[in-house]
Amino acid sequence: NGVNYTVDAGETLAVLGESGSGKSVTAQAIMGILDMPPGRIPQGEILFRGQDMLTMPETERRKIRGRRVAMIFQDALSSLNPVLTVGYQLGEMF
């Protein structure tokens, strides 16, 4: 309960924690890809450059996702390549 992240331009955020602690759900909420229901965001805001992504039209959120805000999923099919450095792979994405 009560999550606050501030990520400035050029910074990267890594969310770490125990299994079941809410990392994926939090990231999905930020990205706007949380299944609702069952998920819900009862209060608060998700600001990107001063605009609340929760009230932003989906067409506008799509312009931001992947270009300005991205998520690396932990599932095996879309995980990072163990042969390449993390820095190299993140550099390719951004």
C-alpha cells in the first residue's frame, strides 16, 4: 500500500522484492496494462511529465508506452538474453 517512485529523465528504475510482493502488479498499473477487474487503482495518480496517465485516453498512453516508459517482463519468453550484458540490452531498447 502506498507506492511512490520518482524517475527523472535519463534514469532507470529497477523494482526488486520477494515473490508475491506486488512488483509485477505495480509495474502493470504504471504501464496501464493491469487487468481491471480483478485489479483496481482506488486512488492516487500516475504522473508522466505532469499528466496523469490514469485519466489519459488510451490513444495517448500508447504513444508513451515503449517509447518513453518501458517494462522488462520476467517471464522466460521475453526475458533478457543471458549471453549479452544488461547494459547492452537496455541500450538497444532505449
